[in-house]
Amino acid sequence: MASSIERFAAAVLASVLTASVATAAEQWLKLTSSHFELYTTAGEKKGREAILFFEQVRDFFGKARAYAKRVTDAPVRIIAFRSDKDYKPYRISESADAFYLDGYDRDYIVMRNITEESYPIAVHEFTHLLVKHAGIEVPIWFNEGLADVYSSLKPLGKKVLIGSLIPGRSYSLQQSKWIPLDELASVALL
């Protein structure tokens, strides 16, 4: 029996692909690589740049996790919209610019768009995928923090930069009231 998340992922993909038949102005492309399947309306050039970026990110994590078990056998399916307007009916919350869904036979990352500015959000979601496949249970605050650290990942030739400041985070830390450590540590596992 399919979980509600699996049904949601299937519904998103089905409605995205069937909606493209209804609107001739919107051209859905399917691009594939060794580890990813990308469906997008953002155009072939942006799609190819994005799938190359995802392969670089996966390669980095593959080297960093050299002795860990394989992430997944099936290619990760990425659905990337061209605009906020196109993405809006499918987002899971007002603040979600992207999200990760684990399905029965594959994983999904659904994105608002595939501009270079959206790549950190995609890496954040890919990190959630890696944590899920590692089979470890961590508190949600740790999972989100880890995903944020890796969201700053930037391939620079044969090297990778990680740990840059995330725009807006410093300001939030200065302006917001911090959660007491004991309260933070008591948050349930994922």
C-alpha cells in the first residue's frame, strides 16, 4: 500500500506531465544523466546546467561517503518548474521553495525553479535524501542544520567549497530569540 507521500509524489508528477499536454506554451523536457532524471519547463540550457550541477554534488558526496552504502539504485527524479506561478499549486507549504519526497521505488526533489540561486535549496533537499538513505535517525534540528551546512556547497573546478555563510542567517540569529538548548535537544527524531 502506498504511503501518502508516495501518492503525493505520483500526483505531482502525473499532474505536471498531463498539464503540459493541456498548455502548448509550456514545453516539458526530460533530461537524464547517470543518477538523475530531470523534468523541467525551464528550457534545455538551464536543464543541462542543473543536471551537471547535481552530478557534481552527488560526486562530492560519493567521495565523502566512500565507504557508505549506495544512496539509491534508481535515478533521483527532479521536477523543476520555470516560475513561482507554475510551482505554486504543487508546493507543500508557503515557505517551501523545494522539497524532498522518498517514494517506494525512487526519490523525488521538486523545485520552484532551476536558477543558480535555487541550487543551495536543491542541495539542502539532497542532503535530506542522503540522511534518509543512510538509515540513521537524527533529531529534526540536526537534519535541518546539516542540510543547511551542505546547502552552501559550491563546486569550484575539481574542488568544493562548503560552509559559506548563508545569506540572511546571520541576521536571523542576531534578531531572533534563540531556543534554549535543553528544549532544542528534546525535539523528537524524524
